[in-house]
Amino acid sequence: MKSTNSRSEKRSVAARTHRGGRAVSCGRGRRSGAEGCNTLSKSGVLLQTASYNPRPLKLNLKEPFIPDKDSRKTPEWQKTARYDRKLFGRHGSASGVDPASLWPSHEELDKIIAEEKEWHPPLEVMLKNIEAREKQETEKRLAKEKLIAANMAKMPQMIADWRREKREAKIKLNEEKARRAKLLAEARVRFGHAIDPRSAKFKEMVAEIDKEEKKKKKLMKRRLKEEQEAATVTPSATSS
């Protein structure tokens, strides 16, 4: 019992001090290595604080870490050629990696060359590309300027056509309003009361009126044609 008590006394060291009017008691645990401090404030409240000092890990930092590629526990990314290059660059010949195996294959070399040609072309190729791009941009700009000039030349005629269309649309709208008011007045006279223009009676009346107007137009065309024929016949008769 005395030996255990002495060991516990060696492992746990307690001290009571007074800091600024506070009683402080600190000790170190036997197994965990944790240190704890109990602070008694002026108001009599017990404040407990703790800190943890872990034991140092036993790592072998003198020899390089070389993963076993035949082991199942080794992750796949440590079995790649990229990781071998990293090992050889970090530890050199101590990594056990053959430098000849680090060179890219013919397929990889062709791929690297193609990428370099695409992303890092020579200066002459870059200058030609710049010249071709500037030429294309100039052609686009000239074509756009030409189109703008042609449209500006057509602008007066386009404005006149737009005004004429607006005027014709306004005249047509006024004619439709007048015709609608005339039809409503005629329906009021025919039926003796105001009628809804969306009703079937109003639509039938409009169809009848349209039919009568078409007949009148046909008769007018026929009369004009007969008058023209008669006018052409009379001069020939007088000349004979």
C-alpha cells in the first residue's frame, strides 16, 4: 500500500496557492496525464478548469515511409506511378523506386505533346492566330458598318411607310367604329330596342346586310361593264 501511495504521490502533484485572493488547487492524474485546477473565487464559487497533455507518439521519422504495394491495407493511391514519383522526389534512391519506371510511356508522351501544342503553341503560331482573329474581327466590323449604312439610306422610306401604315390603320379603325355604330343603330330600328352585338340576332342581321352589300357591288360592276361596252360600240358605229 505504501508503494502504491508513493507512486500516486509521484504521479499526482497537488499545490495550493493564493492568487489575487483566490485559492487554487492543481493536480495531475495517474493514467490519463490530464491536469486539473480547482479555483475558489472570492464569492465562494468553485471554478474547475482542465487541460490535457497527450503523450508523444512513437514515430520513426529517421527512415522514410515506403508503403507495401502487395498489402491489402495499402490504399490504391499509394500504388500509383504518381505516388512513386513523389516518393523518389522526396527520398531519392532510398525509396526503392526504379527511376526508369518514372518516365512516361509513348502514349502518355504523345498526349503531353498534344496538350503542349494546344495550350502552349509556338510564337509563330500564336502570331498567326492573333492575325487571323484580328482579320475576322475587322471583317465583322466592316460588314456591320455596311449594313448600318444601307439601313440608314433606307430610313426615310421606312419612316414614310411606317407613317402611311399608321394612317391607314387609323382610317380603318375609324371606319370599323362608324360601321359598328351604324349597325347598332340599324338593329335598334329593326328590333325596336338596343341589342347586344355578341348576340345571335345581331350576327344574323350583319350577315344579311353583308349579303345585300355584295349583291349591290356585283350589280354596280355589271352596270359599269355594260356602260364601258356601250361606250366602245358607239364610236365604232359613228366612224362607219
